[in-house]
Amino acid sequence: MTLLSPRTALRRTAGGLAAAGLIAAGSLAVGAPARAEVPALTLGGPAGTAVHPYPETGGPQRSSLGLTVHNPDADPENGGYEGDVTYTLDLSGIAGVAELLPAEDSGSDCEITGDTAVCHDHGVLPGLSSLADFDLTAARGSRDGASGTIRVTGSADGVTFTPFSTKVTVGGPDLVMKPLPFERRLVPGDVQPAPVTFTNEGTTAADGVLLTLMYTRGLEIPERYANCEYDGEAGEDPFEDFVWATALCSVPGSYEPGATYTLAEPLSVEATGRAYYDTFVYRVDEDSAAQRTARRAGAPFTRGTGPELALKKVTASARSADLDPSDNQQEADFRTVNTANFVAVGGRADGAAGETVTADIGFRNDGPAWIGYIRSGEPVATFDFTVPEGAEVTRKPDGCQGVTAEGTYRESLTAAPRYVCDTSTTVRDGAEISFPFELRITEVVPGAEGAVRIRNTWLADPDLPFDPEPADNTASLVLNGPGPETTGGTTAAGASTGGRDGGTAGEDGPAPGAPGASSGVGTTGITGTSGAASLVASGGLASTGSAALTASVAAATVLAAGCVLYVTTRRHVRRV
């Protein structure tokens, strides 16, 4: 059984927004667990599943049905429930409507016999886990619009299960978003029209549509439509907590099968002064209060005050039996010619032999661009710190690793001569990132200097491909120095031969890396247990921030932006 934690989901989907679907199609319904003295586990899955109508010739097309179980125990160290579990699916409600089949790549231990499917498993991990995956097809002779219900129950010693039901319907609307011919190579200030267009390739009309528009930090949608709601005002910064901004636009009407619709007036997508690697996501769903609530994901939204966003029919085509929710969404990656100046921030401290000082060294992004590798999920840069002579590190930031003096692997992680720390997958313009180290002074060496450097993640190619000012990528941490201040700015060695995912600032490339913002709040400077200190280098850090977003925080960011990430492991299913 696979644990569906946000950390696991983000790790598996990094570098593949399109493959996972940045916004999942439809909501995942999970009933509220009953209050009981014994553990209560909750069964769940999609609130409804549409299946393709049974064809006049050939075999029926399959739709997917994934079922889940939620263990409210939030502590993975507890190991969850460890006994044998049996899950039962009552299929009598879909008799004559649909047929449940083993999924083609299933690994579930399930048996389907007549109107019942039974699955066996051992243990339920904390959090949300996959129960089993199945396929559904319309039953032979079923009519378009027919529906029925599958009921799921569970049993195990010492626990109770909240049952779950899902509605299965033959036919329905199938909204297919068309890709737009964007120019992907931009300069700051470029504005492109986005005539969002979709077709209903289903068998019934959609009663209203919800357009979901998501865009990363370097992009903006200047218009603010009266029938749209936004998680940031025009001209203001909607990215305080998230890398993504979202617009939700409800457009009423009946959207007929076989017809294609487009915006009456195209909206605009603008590359702002902080654009570098950016992504625009545009999605269409049938509108409903539940759909809007799911897309908001608890975040505050503000309704626009401009004209209403409207749709018009542009053509009609033959009906299609493609009830596939994965084609509701399209994504466009942009590469804007821009730069970001990363500045290393060192410092100085004084102390006697045996004393410990704390150095909040780090770096900042003076912009103008934000840098985010949200496709590859890789860190933007590496912070590289060489320990000054006469000192040893007694405490390092989480995520930092001790290496040899040459920067290579070191068996022992304690008292290393050099430390490297990867940043998060995004570094915002204006971000100030602190890496606090505690150092014990083993010997007073007047003016001992240790290099503080922000560089590429590749040791052999240290220059940052987006940074036009490599001279300020290096500063110094000075212990027991003679003067009041030490200025950084040593030029980093090596020349860039092209960065990751598009390389140098003048090359095309897809947007690399994952959502998450780097900034923080805290104290500044370097303090000793007995000695005074202050930040120096090419300017000081006004505040400190997290060295890297953990995967769980990044996953929560994605979820809060309206994204549902869903991972399952199939079990063996056999038909008898």
C-alpha cells in the first residue's frame, strides 16, 4: 500500500505537471469519520465517475476508479494499523448500468464475483492510502444517462470503517481544453492574448463552466473580470505565501455536446519584470459550488470589478465518446530573457579559544527575476561555506552536508572543513536566505577567513547561469579580524558552459523545478556566546529565511494553490 502524503506526491510529480495534471479532475470525496473509542478509518474515492456509452461496434472504453482509505493517525512513526483488512464493494447498484473490471495494470489482491468485489490487505498506514484501483465500462444495453451506485465497506479487528459510495453515470459532458499557440520566448513587458478555447466532446451539455487560470510569479493577468475571483489584486503581490497565483472564472450557460467555445474577448498573459522560467495553466470544468470550493482550497479570493468574462460558440463537430478528464487542462512554459543577481552575505565574529559563535551567513536575491525550477524540482543553487582556520562547526543548518576541503564527499559529517547547502526549488526576487552555523573557536587565528559562496549546484561549473554579476557571489566570514568590516565580492572560479533546463540567460529552455517560496523572518548578524559580531559583505541580510523548503511544505503549497496530487499503487485483481 502506498502512502499518499504530500511529500510523496510532490516528489513523484516534480518534473511532470502535465503527466499528473496540475489540477486533478474532479474532487476526491471522503466522508467524515465517525466518532468512536476504537480507531475509525474512512473509505473514499471520486464522488462520481462517468463511463463512455457502450459502442455500437467494438469493445467498450474503460474509465478509472481509484478507491482510498484514510487513517487519521497523523504520526507516521506509529506505523498505522497493522492487522488484516477486508474491503467489500457492493456492485448491485450498477447492475445493467456499468461493469467493474480489474484495472489493466492492477496489482491489487481483489476478487470480483458477480455483484461483489472483495479486496484483502494487511495494515493501513497513517494518512491517505490507496485501497485498490479498478476500471469501469458501460454495461451492454445500458442507456445514455443511466446511473447507479457502488458502495464500499471495510472490516478489521479493533477498528471501524466509515463506508463510502460513488455514483457511476453512463455518458456526460467531456470538456476538452485546446492548446494555445503562445510565443514561449519572451522579454519583460511582453503581453500575449490567451483566447482560451474548449470543446464539449461528451454526450450531454455542461451546465456552466469554471475556468481555472494559474500562473507563476513572473506572470500576470492584468484584467480583473467581474465573474472571476483572484487570490491577489492587480498591481499587488499575490505571491506572499505561494509561487502560484490563481483566477477562478464562473461562466454560466449550457455548453452543448460537439460544440467548441472560446472567449468573446481574449484575456492577456503578461511577462513581468521578475519573469524568468514561468508556467501558465488553463483548465475547464463543469461549474458547481463544490468545484469552486475545491479550487479555492481554503485560500482567500477577491472578486474582480471589471467587465464579465464571456464565451461564444465558434464551431460544432461530431460527438466524441472521450470522457477523459485528463484533457481538461493545458499548460504553457515560458522563458523570459532576464537576470537575477544572487549576492553572498558573510560576516565577522570575535571570541576567545573555547567559545562558540553563531554565524547567520547566507545570500539574497537582488533580482529583478525570481528563479524557480518547478519542472525538474531541482534546487536553484548551492550555498558553499568554508570554515575559517582555528574553528570547527558544532551545529549546522538542516539540509547542509559536510564535505572535504575540495568540496567532495566526506565520510564523517562532523567538524568538516567545508559545508554545502542546497537551496529550495525556488528563490523569490527580494528573498534573503540565512544559513546559521555554530562554530567553536579552537584556536585564535587573527583575521582567519572562511569563504561564503552562492554557486551553481554543479561543483565543476560553479557560475550561476542567470547571474550577470559573479563578483558578488562570494564573501567572507572573518574570525577575530582587525577591522570593523570585511567586504565580500571575490570572483567565483570557472566559467558557465550552460545551465540546467535551458542553461545560460540567452538560451531557450523549458521551465525547470516546484512551487515554494524562499523568504523568512528572524534575527540578523553573527553572535557569539561571549563575543559580539555583525553581518558584512555586499550588504547585510535584513531578515533570515529557510535554507530550503521541505518537500512537505512545497506539497502543501501546491495543494493550497488548488492542485490535487494523487498517487496510487495497484494491487492484483482477478476475475472469477
